[in-house]
Amino acid sequence: MMRKYKDLFVGGRWRPPSAEATIEVISPHSEDLIARVAAPAAADIDEAVTAARAAFDAGPWPRLPPAERARIIRDLARRYEERVDEIARLVTAEMGAPITFSRSAHARLPGVMMRALADLAETYPWQETRPGYYGSGILVRSVPVGVVGAVTPWNMPMLMVVAKLAPALLTGCTVVLKPAPETPLDAYLMAELVEQSEIPPGVVSILPGDRAIGEYLVAHPGIDKVSFTGSTAAGRKVAAACGTALKRVGLELGGKSAVVVLDDADPGAVAAGVQVAGLMNSGQACVAQTRILLPRRRAPEFVDALAAMVDGLVVGDPFDEKTHIGPMVSARQRERVRGYIERGIGEGARIVTGGAGPPAGTDSGWYVRPTLFSDVDSAMGIAQEEIFGPVLTVLEYVDIDDAVRLADDTAYGLSGSVWTPDIDRGLAVAARIRAGTFGINQAYSMDPHAPFGGVKASGIGREFGREGLAQYLETQAISGLGP
């Protein structure tokens, strides 16, 4: 049955939109219309920011004790966890993620994140007294940054909603959230939960919208900080707008991460790890580790293991429990990924398995064949640019120095991993690579206590952990406390 949302969630309440425009949600699997929701206009953003401004400047939320805000977010997590099965099915329906991945990452992980961040907020050092250089005491306080404009992507929709909403609220900020138009349904479910919670009116607005609405929100003079997750190209525009207005900004952007395989690694273990690290969410993940760096003398046996893994992947209906790779989120994204596969062939890389043609048995839907390239040079586009689909590239190295050089030979620095039974060797390699997050014998696990984010063109700032809370805080120093 097709879902309809005729109203917008503005300032903690549902109300009719100011215009008649709508957003249509199309199933990536069947290509059928599955939902139609109200689309916000600039006037709706204005109203949401005004409500958030009033709630921050004069409302109770920023003035509650941190422990009380943590209690309310834990209650929100409880309400959320009662609906995880529904959330998993919503995300699979709207963006095509395999249902098994939707349950584990899209649905269950956000509840864990809310609870863990609430725990961190209770133990956060909100203020300290330190001796001043001139003899009198100084009080140093962490205070909320203000009204947050949060923009989230379609690929990890609910997780990114929680990644911004939870720390902003826990620190006392108010939030205007703009989810992607491809995935409004899980965001509206979160709006329902916020309405049922103890979060006061005005504190949260959730308005799925297109790029123009996102740009309007980012540039709005009532916004104190922007938190953006999306492409590096869009992130540069957000950074420029925030720089002009001197707004605080956090950017979680693209990646082209490497799996560094050492010469003592097991091919089977590496292939199983790459299935998760490189192909999670059908390859539609900023943290996807799609550049596989192999020691030259053992490369053939690793390529054979990787090919067997890719050939064994089930592509098809994302609601089928056996499916590993679902559709791309849109026809445009499918054509983008297929275009990169054709480009790789043109650049001289060799297809080990896969290709640009449609997968067998997919008469409808935006599907791509999982593809493994070998004989890849680091200068090729398929080795340098974020593809955002189920495409893996194999590059060979001659020694550890060469492997580190190749791992860092992109504009990005988001994620990565190293594979070896020798943990000390792995740590030594990890310490040399410029990446914000890294795993040893595993894809980076999104632990809520670990800061997440990248370097170089992969972004600015961190999410999760104490460092993630700090992104929504300003520092105030008060002197003259006496000797």
C-alpha cells in the first residue's frame, strides 16, 4: 500500500506545507511509486528555523541538566527500538538495501548509538575550574553551539539522522533536519517518535527536501552550525557558504578507501572481509573499501579468492533474505556505476568477473553486476574516484612503502584496513596511512565510542564518541573567580 504524508513536521508538530509540491518515492527494485510526501518550501524552512531559534534562545531544552537530556534521549531510543522491524523494511523499500543489512545497520545500530551517546553525555566534562596564569581561578564551560542545520544522505538514512540528531540534542542544541528526498520515510518515522517523546516543542523539525532546500537551510542566517553528510563536491559548496557566514561546520564526505593486504594474510579471510568492507549496502557507502592492495608475489591467489567471493554474491530482490547486493538507489546512480565499469575497461583494466551489463534475472529495478577489476593502475579513474556501487579494484604493490604510497594516493582519507595475523605489523602500517578511521583484520566498525570522520577531501570534524559531542559545543571561559 502506498504511503502518504500530507503534512510537514515543523517545530515538533505536524502542519500543512506552505506549497502543494510533493516528493515521490520510487522503489529501486520494482520501479513502482511507493510513497508521496509533502515537499517543503523556503517558507517552511523559515518557520522551522524560527521555532528552533526561539526554543534555543528562550526554551527549556538548552537549560536542562545534561543528565535529564540524556534520560529523554534514552526514552527516544526505547521508542525507536520498538519499531526496528518497521524501520528496516522502510529503508529497504525506499533505497533498496538488502533486508539483512537494513536490520543490522540501518535499523538496529541507531538505537545503540542513541544509548551510547547518552551515556557519554552524562560523563562529559561540561565544565572545569583551572588555575589562571595570573593567580585567579578560571571556569571553562562547554555550552551548546545553538541552532543546527543538519543535512543527511540517502545511503545510510536513519543512521545519519541519529548521528546528527542525538549529539546535537544531548548537548542542548535545537535542530532543523533535512533528509534526502530519496529516503523520506524513515525520517518521518523518526518525526513521529520525536512527537511522542518528551522533547519540547520547537526543538526538532524534520523536512525532507531537494538540493535547493538544503542550500537554503545551509545559508539561513538563523542557523549557527551546519552538519552535512554527502559528496565531496557538495561539501565544498557547504564549506564555502559557512565560511562566508562564519558558521561552524562539520562535513562527512566521500571516500576511496584501501584494503592493505600483507603477504602473510589468508586469502579466504581477506575475501570475506572485503565482502563487508567493500560491498556493504551494495557498495553504496562512503566508508566502502574498494581499492584492494595486494602483494605482487601472492596477488594471483588473492584475486582468485576475491573472484570466487564476488561470483557467489546473490543479486536481486532486497527483501529476499538470501540477497547480498540490492539495486542502486536510482536509475541515475545505476548509470553512473555502469559508466565507471565501462570507463575502467577503456582505461585498460581487466574485468576478472562482472561487467557493465544487467545482472541475470533482474527484469526491472536499478541493478548493477558486482564487478572485480585487476591490472589497475593508481592513476585510473576507477582507482581515484568514488564510484558508490559494487565495484572493486585490485592494485599490486612491491613492498610496504609502496603499499602505503598507494593507500594514500587519492584525494580522500576516510577509512581503510590492513590484513595480517601479526597485529604489530598491522598497527605499524595503520599508523603510516592518512585515514580518519581504520581497522585491523576488519572493516572499520562504527563503534559509538570511537570518533568517526576523515581527513583530506573526506571531510572536517568527527561524529560519535566524545569528539562527536564536542562538535556541537562552544567553549566559554569565565575569569575572576578569586585566588
